[in-house]
Amino acid sequence: MKLTFALLVAVCLASPSLAAEPTPPQTQLCQPTKLISHEQFDQASAFAGKGPGVNGWRAGIGEWTIVDGAAVEKSERPSEKRPNGHEAVCEHVTDLGDLVLSAEFRLGTSPQVGFVCRDTNQPNHHLGRVVITPTAIWIQKMSGIAKETRREELIRIAAKVDPEAWHTVTVEVCGDRWNAQIDDVTIEAEHERFADRKGRVGFVARGDGAQFRNVKLYEARPIPNPSAAGQGKLLRGALDVDLAGVSQQTWTDVSGKQYHGKLLAVTNSMIMIEQKKTPQNQSGKLLLQIVNLSDDDKQAVQEIVAAAKTKE
């Protein structure tokens, strides 16, 4: 069985190095238009008890301190109110549609960190997050609050994230798409929930010891023409997908150029493959973004997903 559909191919790029002045991160979906907050987390004024600090960031849950130029967390311990305790939460109260959030983080002794959004309901319900552990990264859609919180994992990829090293992350929430770049790894998912307005944006951590610094939050708008925005190598065309041998696939565009690689992840909106590393693409990973799908094509993509899972 073969399927022909339109794809956008983008080489994953590493985040740019930091500059002395706030510089928007390199993005794939959203163009930052207005800086909402830039917090280095290198001064005690970054926090003000449970209220917002000088740049609007609030230590919502858990214990947050500034140590060696970074925000360091301790999760909330079990109590009568929360018998299981609660992950540490630091957030910025806002009202945004499309957004870009960038930061540096280090896991340390924390088993996982997340970069999160909540909606504008009162109280604000969970909306979505990207979760990062030493061995995996995933995106989940969320809803509800407190005991009514519900989460649905949309995509997960294996990844090695050194707990003792500093890493860069850029999160883009653009319409119903959520894109996260962690160093040279990119992961993306799609859900209508992501298009809701965001009332709280921030980061969370389980356990103790995660660190965060150089956090930037931007209002953003969709990139109208990604190929003109410095997003690396782009290709739009009809590609054939042969379900036979889906785990190690050759993708051929209309000009005859082939992309051969191991299938890493498949969703209704994205195929990720891994090729040999090149000077232009040090990660070796390529995102194949599915666009303009008909109903029949969507069904065929579901079959690709099922075939990929069967071969895992």
C-alpha cells in the first residue's frame, strides 16, 4: 500500500547561543512579536513570596530559591491538604493566544521537569505541557484542575537528557500545534485544546533539585512563510509512503530526491525520521510535517501509526 500526501520537511536546529541582550529564540511555527518577560533568575527579586517577582514570575507551589544564578526548586511535601504532595510550580500569569517560551534548565536530582500552560478559566484549568526526563520527552494535552485533572499523552520519543548538564528548550504553541525543541531534538503534537487562550505559562518539576534560568516569554504569531524565516532546509512536495518496512523507510519527493532513515515517531500531524548526521544537521533528525490531508489520507496515516507500533 502506498500513500501520497503533502509534507513539510524541516531539519531540526539547535537553539542559538545566549547574547547579553534578550534575543528571540530560533523558532519553527511562531514568530515572537512582543517580549512579555525576560527573567534570568539570578537575583532574589525574581521571587516575592507567593506573589509575582519583579518580572512577573510567581513561585506558586513548592519552595523556590535563587542559587548560583538560577531558580532551584523543592517540591511540596505531603500534607493534610495534599497527601501526595505536589510538584514545584513557577508560573507567569498572562493572557496569550500564540506564544513562545524559551529557557535553560538542568534536571539535577529531579526525575522530570515540564514546561506548561493553563487556560483562562477561573480557576485556570491545565491545558498542556511538554515533559522531559533523562530518557524520554513527551507532549500531553490536559484539562481540568486539582482532582479533576485529566491528561492524554499525544507523542513520546526516547531521548538522552544528561541530568547534570544545562539544556535549552523552546516551546511554541501556535494555534492547535505544540512544538518543543530541546537542544537538537524537536517534538511536536497537535490538539484543538492547544488553541485555547493561555492564562498561566511556566515550568514545573518533580522531586528536588531542578534548576531554571534565562526564561523568556513572548507573545507570537504564526510564521506565514517558514522558508523565509531561516528555519533551515525546507521541502514541500508529494512523498510516497510504503507501509512495507515502515521502521526503516525511504521517502522520495517529486524531484526524485530520497530521504532514508529510521522511523522515530508518527502522529496525525508529524513523522520524525533519523538519518546519518551531516555537517548541516548534527542531530540527524528530520521532521516530516503532514499538511493538507484529505479524510482518506488521515485514515491512511492512522494505518502507518498502527504499523509502526506493531513493529516496535
